[in-house]
Amino acid sequence: MPTLELTDPFTIAVVAIAALVGGFVRGFSGFGGPAVMILVLVPFFAPVSILSKVMVIDFIANIKLIPSTVRDIHRATAIPVLAGTLLGGPLGFYALNSMDPHVMKRAIAAIAGSLTIMLIVGVKFSRIPSLWVHLGLGIFAGVVLGATNIAFAAALYFLALPLAARQGRANMILWGFVTSIALIIAHLAVSNLSWESMWRAALIGFIYLAGAWIGTFVFAKTSERNFRSLVLWFLLALAAVGLYI
């Protein structure tokens, strides 16, 4: 499969449009932005070349979003899930760099679709689980994130916890901020990401950031429940298309 190179004007325009839409989703819900971009691009480019650049693009938005959500973070759940993710991430990252790109393309779509269905169903906990459950889920989320750059496993868990919507969203933003740094470093270390492609992706990140700013504004004005349902069905449709292209 061809690699995603941010040098051709048409490719840059397509990625920029995907970034604007993905940023809007990210700013509103706290998750899903990278998945939008990945599911749009993965049928056409090698997954590893997409994921490394999407990490940089999403990180730009994280820098903007994190200060406004720090006070809402539920540390008792966010920190152990994050710790587990950092443990599990290398396993998924190894799979991403070892498996056939065509297999990974469909694996990404299948994982995204399966986890989206679980989000649509709306699995809920009646009380906060134990520390070991947080860690175990974090490890699983790390494997999924390292292999696919899709944060739905962590998103599903945070949304299923009996927390206020703003706390679940803040947990996701913190989790995304820290894991983005770790994965960008990993992609640089194994040469999946060059410094040139990194700054090109960072420039597109400002378009993503504009979308995230709009999404954050809409979050304060709109029915979260209705919009989140629309986002999830949209992601499920993208995942279904990704399985067959």
C-alpha cells in the first residue's frame, strides 16, 4: 500500500478536510477525532504511515484542550487506566509494525466497529470498579491504541463509569494527551515519523485545532446525548466501509 506523504497538494487538502471534521468530533466528545481521520484514510494508505501523522495532528488539539479540563479530571480512575495503557501500548505498537498493512487496515476497521457498537449499546457500571479493573482495562486499551491509534477502548470505559459527562470527557482528554506524547516518541524512534513529516502534520494540526475549538463551543450549547449518538453512528458507518475497501 502507498504511504501517506504530506507533500502532494491534493493529499494535503484531503487530510486537512478530514482533520477539520475529526477535530470537531474531538472537541465535542473528547474522543473520536483520530478515528474519523484514520477510518477515512486507511483504505488508501499504509496504516503505519497514517497513524504516526494523526498522532501529531491530534496532539496539537490536546495542548489546547488540556488546560480547560484539568479541574474536571477524576484522578482515581484516570491515573490507573493511563498507567495500564502505557504498559500495554508497546505490545500493540509491535503488532502495528510487524503485521501486513492490508491485515492491519481491516483489523483497525473491525476493532473500531466493534467498540463503536459497544458505545452505542451504552454499557454502564453502577459503581466505580476496583483498581485492578482500571489497570486491566488500561492494558487492553493500550494494546488497541498502540496497534490502531483508536482510543475507543478507553473511551468506552470512561463513558461507562458512573461519572459526570464533564469528568469522563476530561479523563479522555488527559489520557489522549499523555498517550499521544508516548506514541509520537515511539514512532520517531522506529523511523515511522520523520521530523519533516512531523512539522507538516503539525501545521495540519492547527486546522484540527480549529475544528476542536468549534466542537468545544458546541459541547457547551448542544444536547450531548443526541450529538454523541450521531457521531457514533457515523464512526460505525466509516468502520463498515473500511472493512470492504
